[in-house]
Amino acid sequence: MSNTPTSSSQSGPLRCASGSLVAGSLALVLYRLTISIAGSLAANPIHSQNPTALSISAAVRTLVVGMSALGTGIFGIASLGLMALAIQLLAQRLFKSTQQPPNSQP
């Protein structure tokens, strides 16, 4: 087997931009889900007099909203990173094609 990368394994600007679009869409969906979860948890308080039950429910609610927000942040940052990579690869291709060094044959 050879160690040369094939064209299908190399990332290009279009591939990075499409990945950024998918990650951004997931981040938007997760953001809306996070807002929905937080709103429904705030609208439905726990009806208990037991301090242990109240503490556990507060911890579980915090964890649920926190995990949802964490997923939103990860996909949002991944989307921004992929878009920046697409811009960088596009700029490299544009500047590489305009600044071709002359071929020197010995």
C-alpha cells in the first residue's frame, strides 16, 4: 500500500463548507431544543416539600439544560471552525494559482 493520500480523502473548500452547514444546522436545532427544554422546566416547578427531592430535581434540571447547551456550543464552534478552514483553503488555492513559481529545469 502506498502512503499517498487520494483525492477523496483530502478536504476541499466545498467539503468544509458543507460540513459547516450541517454542523450549523445541528447547532441551530439544538439551540431551539435547549430554549424549549429550559422554558418547559421553568414552567413546571416541582411540587414537593421534601428538601432532598427538590435538591435532586434541581441538579437533574441543571444537568439536562447544561448538556443541551454544551452540545449546542460544540456544534456551533465546529461550524465556525469548518467555515474558517473552507475560507483558508479557498484563499490558499487562489493565491497558489496566481503565484506559481517558474519551473527551473537543471
